[in-house]
Amino acid sequence: MADEKDDIKSVAVPVQIRDAAKSNDTNVITSAELIKETTNEEAAQYLSTKSVDIEYVDLSKATVNKEILNLIPEHIARKFLVVPIALTENTLTIAMVDPQDVETIELIRRKTGYEVKAQLSTQDDINHVLDQYTGLQAELEEAIEDADLGVEKKQEVKQVNEEPENENAPTARIVYSLLKRAVREKASDIHIEPDEKEVAVRFRLDGILHKKVSLPKEIQSAVISRLKILANLKIDETRLPQDGRIQLIIDRRDIDFRMSTIPVVTGEKIVLRILDKSVGILTLDQLGLLGDSRVVLEEGVTKSHGMTLVTGPTGSGKTTTLYALLGQIINPGINILTVEDPVEYRMPGVNQSQINADIGYTFASGLRAIVRQDPNVIMVGEIRDKDTAEMGIQASLTGHIVLSTLHTNDAAGAMPRLIDMGIEPFLIASSINTIIGQRLGRKVCQNCKEAVAPTEAEQQVINGIIADMPDKTRKEMDKSISFFRGKGCGDCNNTGYKGRIGIFEVLRVTEGIKKLVLEKVAGSTIQKQAQEDNMITMIQDGIMKATQGLTTLEEVWRVTKE
């Protein structure tokens, strides 16, 4: 067979990984251990420098010849996380997360009859090649063909009652395939939507819903029942909404699915929010909080007391920002407590508590208990009512740093919202240090981005936005401003976008704003004063990120429009 290495590159670059580099003893670091903790390219490259016999191979954009791929059966490849990538004469090159696993290498040698050369790759990259065995549609069609679509509903319910590990149950295979593929494609949500003639399955990728597959109407009740069993919900309750949670290990990662059902005219619609615990806590840099906005925010959270609020609509990344702020201030000398619904990510060194409304443990009661735990920093997942707001403000006035979220459209609207809840203006003015307004925008695919000129109408709008920027920020912007877009490629599924980035405004509560709060003015008046105090607005921050090639003008208009 000819040598096939479509888009596959072997490298051995001496990249230093902060956490792994703390140990100079190469004997205690194995590829399996390191990749388990951090499945990224730099970790694999770092490990490749620890052994002269191991090379790192980048498979993120690789397409492997089908004849080579079939040399290792799919079930073996998935079980041992090993994929064939090239064949030269009598040597088969394979990629593994643990190329020091001699037993698996010997198994592959016996199965294929070839000499085996093992290379190191990340789990995400190996999953990229594993997905080339079969597509999601083909995988589901095979499971659907195995199912008896003519069975009665009672039999369907009995069928999905098999244990999750029973891969031979067709409905179990269908459900697991959907969940697994959504995790691998880095979807944030799965929507299962029954229609008159089919069941549509959509994934939310980078904030936008994409239809992935259609399931036959005949297996609708079986699939829904299977998901309900996994989430420990009532199978026979179809008239009322239900909420549950599914915990699975997919690709050696702990994944949580927050599941919600609601009755619709064609059955029950299900939405699953995906929480990947292995992703870790993002930093402020990774979120896209830079420049003067970053300075203002850090000043607010490092004061001895006071409240920092994060505002924005549902799905704008508010909780992620709260975690990033905790990561910024955490240290062994302070006591940090949180009350959340739910606890989305575990943070070592932080005492996290989850509310349970069914037993009366709410944000307000949890906050009331937390203040008796000698905290330095308190994080409240969300301010939903007057009681929670009052408790948070009182805690911030008595020597605590308080972090929380609030559902408003922008930073300036937070204080009028609290006044509407019944909080006294003088308490608001005295307690709040900083308010963040944010949205999530899609990032331009760095693999296919190209420069693009705005239209004449857009240029006029852009010029006006830049003219309103603070003098320092306006002077720092490059005179020759460029904008970009993604042409579309295999790396971004031809969307032109890959990943997301935050677009922010950070409002410092100045003396001028405190005065306006006491006068109970509208949010628009507070917004105007904040801009006079040199606040960079969300749309200005978006334009700056667009000129840096991080996002597109279209995306800025989409996420910042009123």
C-alpha cells in the first residue's frame, strides 16, 4: 500500500507546560496521566520532549485513508484510544494517548501482522479520527435498523430499561451515540424536538443551533423514555415539565447533562445542557477581558469589600466569568464560599454549596448560612429576588467581597433593576464596586480567515463608534484598521467560526454614578455617565476584537443589537 499521510504532521517541539514542568522526574510522568489531566496539543508536545523515542502527531485536521483506517477494527480503536494513521512497507504507524502501553501495541501488531510504530496524540485529536469510521447519521441508522420499530409502547419502555452499558440495546445505542457525538463536537446543548412526522435533533454549537439528524417518529417514545430513565425522571409523566441530571463518562471524561422536559403538542421536547468537568476554569485572558476593562475589574474584586455583578441574558457566559474571577483571587489565606444552582464546575480550594428548592434551601437561605461561615469571598450564583439581593448587599457592606449575576441587558441596567426589586438606592450606591455587562460572540476560524472591507454604511457606523471611545483607547487603535471573516473550511464545518469569545463592558461605580443612583434615574442616563467616565461599551469592545481578527463585524452586530 502507498504511504498515506493526508494532512498529518509529526513534530517534536520543546513546549513547556506549566503544571507538568514542575516535576523534573520523567519517570513519574506518563502520557496517559498527563493527557488524562490536560487533553491539548501543548501537553502532548511537552511529553514528546521527555522521551527521544516518542513523537507527537497533530491529527486535528487529518483525514486518514479508509483502507488504513480499517486495519484496526473500530471497537478496538475506541476501547484503547488508538488509531492507524499511515502504512509504509511493513510498518503501521499508530497514534495513541499512551504510546508507552506495550500491551496495546502488541495487540495491534498481532491483529494487523505489521510492525507497529507508536506516536503520541491528544484524546481530542484521536476522537477526530475515530469519527471518520462512521458518521452520526450512519451510526444511528445502524442502531435504528436493529430496533423493532413495530413493538408496542410497553415493550419499548421495557427495552430501554436495560443497563446503560448494554450496548446491544438499540435505543440505548441511539441515545449514547447522540450524547457522545454532542460532547465530541463541543456542543453546549442538545435539543430533541418531536414533529408531526419525525424527531429532529439539534446541537447548539458556538451559540447557534444546527440540525444534526432526524429520528423516525416510531422510536420517539423509546428515546424519550431512555433519557428519562438515565435522568431518574418519571417515565409515565408526560403532562408536566420535569428536570433531571445525567452523569456519564465519555472518552474518559466526566460529563454532566442537565436535562429538562416540557410537553408540546407533538410529544415531549427535551433539552440537555452539557457540562464537561474536564474543561477546567477559564482565565480572564481566555474569556477576552483585556485592556482598561480588565484593569477596572481587577481593581473592583481586590478591594477589601463590596459587590461585583455580572449581567447579561441567559447563555451569555455569566457563570463562567464568575468562576474566572474566583480563579483570579483564590489563595490559601482566604475563605471562599459559593451557593450555586447547580454547581457547574468544581474548584479546588473553594467551598461550593448547591441549593435545593425542594427542601427550602434557596439562594437567600444559603447566603444567610454562608455569612456565618467566616467567609472572605462569597459567590451567589444568581440574584433572583429581594431577599437574596438584600443579603448580598448586607454581606458586602460588612467586610465581604460578594460576586453574583443579574439578568439585565447591560451593565447600566443593573442598578435600576435592583431598585425595582425594592432595594434602597443608598444601599446600592454604597455596596457595588463594579458591574460587568457581557455577550458571547463566535470567534473567526483562524484556519480560513481573510481580510474583508466593510460596506460604506458600516464604515460610517464604525467611525461613529470609534469616535465615542475614550481618548486613550482611540489613540491606541491602529490607524490602518482591518476586519476579517472566515471563508469556511473543514476545520470549522464551513461556518467560518470556531469557538467563542466574550464581548464586555465594565462599569466602575464612580461618585457621579452613585449620585444618579440616589436620584433613581433611568439606565440610559447611567450609561451616558459611565461613558463620560471612560467606560468602553460592549459594541466598542466588539469592534476592537473585530479589528484584532478575533470575531467578525456581523457577529458584533448580532450579539450587541438592542
